[in-house]
Amino acid sequence: MGIQIQNKVVRLKKTTEVAKDMPLQAGQELEIVRDVVYVNGNMVPPVYQDLFYNWITGNPDLFDDVTKKW
């Protein structure tokens, strides 16, 4: 595995699909915490983790980084 993302929050700029029949609405926030993807605070099912993770990291232009720096 490549570089791990320890903590990142991104907001979707426009409505799109992660995959066929898997839409996400504009403004949706997705979190990556220790390489685990969450949507609406809920962990994405394990079978879809790689799909979501690779989609987020492979399409940075779709997102605004809204990670909070404490």
C-alpha cells in the first residue's frame, strides 16, 4: 500500500457517482481516518472501502479539503 492518509475530510463539489447507481450529492462530506472511509459519520462497508478510497484519492478535483487543523 502507498502513503496512508491518517485524517482527511473532503466535501464533494458537485453531485456525482462513485460507481453505477452509487450517487453522492454535492456538499457531501467524506472522511478518511487511518485509511478507513466514512460517509455521514458511518463507516463504508468493508467490501466498498477500496472503491471509495481509490475514488476519493484518484479524483482530487471533485473535492474541497475541509480537514480541520486543531
